[in-house]
Amino acid sequence: MISVTVRGSRSTEVRQVALPDSPTGLDLLRSLAIPVDSALLLRDGRPIADDEGLSDRDEIEVVIVSSGG
């Protein structure tokens, strides 16, 4: 198991999320019950792909995206 720190872009909430070994951004989104097509993951202020691996003690920002017409 690894631990990742997660921040939401619209709140001050910070929480630790435990994930299985060798997780990806997709695993993180699933654990948070966030649809993949509605979020962007940032590490050190830079976007990461959903299939990119996460490491123990990573700090990830979850940005919820929306679109409208």
C-alpha cells in the first residue's frame, strides 16, 4: 500500500488516500468515485495522464472540469 495526499482545487480539504501498490491516476480517481472524464490530475502543478503511475507520498491536486454550451 502507498499513501497519496489529495487536494481539491475548489476547497481547502486535504486528505490522505491509501492505494494498492503500483497505482495509477485512474486508480486514484476510482477510489474517490470521480468519473475519469470529469477530472484532471496535477502533480507539482503539471497535468498527469490517467495511466501514469503514482508514488508513495505524491501530492496530487484533483481539478473537476465541466463544460457547457
